[in-house]
Amino acid sequence: MQISEAESLVMDVLWRQHPLAAEDVVAALARTQHWQEATIKTLLNRLLNKGAIKASKEGRRYLYAPVLKREDWVLGESEGLLQRLFDGRVAPLVAHFSERGKLSAADLAELKRLIAELDDEQ
């Protein structure tokens, strides 16, 4: 499922807390985005049409909740990124960030820990 960058911001709000009414999503995004209410409602409708979220009627309003799990979206996005930019390989991705000084000492320690875990499993 393709989710645009703008739609992913709406999804982030709903992944953190749900169900929410449209006005709650608008209020949450108002802190970080300068979008009109109509823009956010359009994004909610797009996500509904894609099946990424669902709406249930409560009185005179609709409450929105995610159908698409964040973990599933992240998996698809990361696999797509790896495939498009690095032929599906992780090592060139890590090398790319390493060469540009984007890996902190904490990042390196975490990578070493992950590699050690993988070695232990094999």
C-alpha cells in the first residue's frame, strides 16, 4: 500500500492514539503542520479509500482508527528503499551512512550488538 509523506503524518497521529475524530487529528497536526482543516480531511478520505484506516460513526461524527499496522508500513517502506537504492542489500546502506559521518558511536555500538546477535543465532 502506497502512503504519501503527508498521509504518513496523519497515520502517525492515528498510530499513537485511536480512535480519533477528524477534529482531534486536525488539532494534533496543527502543532507541527500548517495545513488547513480541509487538507487533513482530504488526507483522511484518501486513507479511507486506500483501506489504511477505518471510520466508525459515533453520534454525528466519525472516529478514525488505523487498519494498516505501522510495523507493516515500515517493513514495506524499508524494503522498497533498500531495493530502489541498494539492490536490496543492507551493507551498502550502512556504508553509505558511515562514509558521510552519519553514524554516531551509539549507532555503531547498536550495529555491533545486532551483528553479534545474528552471529550467535547462526
